[in-house]
Amino acid sequence: MHSPGLKRPAITTAQVFDIAGPAMIANLTTPLIGIVSTTAIGRLGEAAMLGGVAMASVIFDCLFWLFAFLRASTLAFTAQSLGAGETSEILMVLIRGLALAALIGIGLIVLQLPLAAIIFDVMGGSEAVLDAARSYFMVRIWSAPLALANYVLLGWLVGLARARLALAIQVAINVINMAATILLVQVLETGIVGAAIAAVIAETVGVAIGLVLARRLVKPGAGISRPALFDRAKLMHMMAVNRDIMIRTAAMIVAFLFFTSQGARAGDTTLAANAVLNNFLLVAAFFLDGLANAAEQLCGYAFGARDRDAFAGATRLVIAWGFGFALVVAVIFALFGPMLINVMSASADVRSAARAYLPFVVASPLLSVFAFAFDGVYIGATWARDMRNLMVAALVVFLGIWLALRGFGNTGLWIALLGFYAARGGFQAARYPALLKASFGTS
């Protein structure tokens, strides 16, 4: 461990991929859960059940994503404490994060009935689909404290530069979820409730593994100091950072839900085409988000160590590799996109519509590099207030472009989405030099 104030050796590509590599692999395994759940429920032959699990899964994706600040802030504060040489604070960060995750998770369980009423009223759908979705929701909501605790544990491990351990937990959660889903739904014939129980079981095992690893990583004799744990300044800073990241995430969710809803208004074919192309966006995000993980840890460590050169070096490396991956992904989309669209849809109309909008998907990775990379940089430095404000500004740009181009239908909607990516990254890139100077002074 480097002492605070001492120069850390220059950030290397190997350090970037020690963190980014496991994160990318973890991201690629996550969609398998949805595929297995969809297949297991789909083989029951009841369309309402399949629609219900699909609806409920989207609800939980958005609901838990809203609280992803638990992972981001824990990662940042852990990396900063590591860089500053504050070994006792590393344990305090974990405990504070787990306590907050428990409070939020229990709150969601307590509020499950009014929460379900509001959500399903907004979502709409046939009565059969809604009944199935409610059955799933009422069981899986009990996993909330566990899922949020896993956010904290994963963020803590990555903050310690133990990304491979974080990967092991994520893979364990995903594999157990898939195995339990097959067992409960297909073998024991528990239906949609079985799929929800499988998620609860998987999250429980994830927390258990995470706590065992945390216990082994904490130095022997490290105690919990009540004054340190309840340090008012640190608690207030944690809450402020979490609040700002939550608002930022909510603005992002609004943009993507708006994109989906407008596509739905354009008709079933357009909605299906956008859904197919959304899979391309997710693939690009897997790689770029992995690099953002590296930026969070490396920039957080450098920020804590007050090492301006290491911070700037990590930023440059993540952006450079981001453009490299984005270029490769864009070329793959351009060359193999039409074939992949044919694989994902059997409808000639959907295929034709998806191919018409494929150029926007090809451009998306290159336009979103700054957005992902600077998200990682800003989180690592806990520049959360600026991150929040710039995301809200990007949302305004997105809605403004859509409003100006709504006469062009889905084409205008895609241009607005690309504008959103560009605005997010562009605003953060423009603000970066001033924040770098304010945090580290002039070099």
C-alpha cells in the first residue's frame, strides 16, 4: 500500500484491465439470467406468465438500478480510503453502506403494497399479465435488502482492487439464480413464484459469500470504532454523494423509459425493432461500463492519495481504451448487424425497420465513450453534484432534440438518444479540467 502523499507509479494498461476485464465478464453473464428465466417460464406455455415475468423483471431492474448509488459510492469511498492509507476507514465504509442498504431494503418491503399498486397502475397490461407480475413482485421484493447489500459488497471489493473476487460473487449469484430457476420452475413446477424465489436464494448466497470474503480481507484486530463509524462529517458527505448519484440515475432512467414509451407509441413494429436494437446497445455498454469500473477504482485511489498525475493518467488510459473498444464494436455492428437482426427476429417487417435504424446503433458506441469513461472518473472522485447537474442538463438536451425532431418519428427519437449520449460525455469532458484543478491544484 502506498502512503498518502507519495507518488504512485504511472497507471498501466494492465491495472486498467485487472479491474475492467472481470467487470466485462460479469456484465456478459448477467443477461443469461433473463434468458434462462424467460425460457423456463416460456416452456410452461402460458403467455400471461411470460409477460408477467418480463414486466416484473423490468420493474426490478429499474427499481434496484435507482439504488445503484450504493455500489458507486461504496466503491469510491473505499478506493479513496485505500489511496489515503486510511485502513480503519475502509471497514467503516463497508458497514455504513450495508446499514444504508438494509434500511432502504426494509423500507421497500414495508411499502410493497402501495409501491406495487402505483407501479402496476402505471405499467398497464392485461389482467392475467398483471396478476402474474404481482405474484412475482410480492415474492422477489423480499430480496431487496439482499440485492442492495450485494451492491455494497461488490463496490467495496472493486474499491479494494479485488475485481476478481467481485466477479466470483456475481458469477455465483447468476449461476445459482439460473440453476434454482430451472429446478423450481421446471422440475418442482412452482411457476412464476419459483422464478422469484430463485432470485431471493441467489441474492442470499451472494451476501453470504461477500461477508465471508470481507471478513477475510479485513485486517486481524480491526475493530469498529463508534465515533469513527458515526462521524457526522463523513455520514453527511456519504448521504450527499448518494443523493446526487441517485438523482443522476433517475434522470438516466427517465431518458431510457421515455425512449421506450415513444417507441411503443409508434406502433408494434417500431417497438419491436427498437427492442432488437437495444440488445446492441447493451453489448456496447458491457465493454464501456467495464472500463468505467476501472476509472472508478483507479481515479478513486489517486484522488485519495492526492496524486494528480495518476488521476489524469487513469483518465487518459480509460478514454483511449474506450475509443478502441467502441471502434471495434461499431465495426462489428456495421458488418454483422443485419445478420444478427435476422437471428433475433423472424418478422420481415421488424427486420426491415431494425436495419433502417442500424446506422444509429453503429454510431452509438463512439458517441458514448466520454459518457461512460467520465461517469467512472466523476464517481471515483465523488464529484457527484457536478455529475448530477450535468446529467440533468443532458436530459434537457435529449428532450429538446426529441421535441424539435418529433415530426421525424422514430428517426428523431434515435437522433435524440445519440444527442443524449454526446451531451452527457461532452458536458463532463468540458467540466473536467476545472474540477481537476479545484481538486488537485495546478501541476
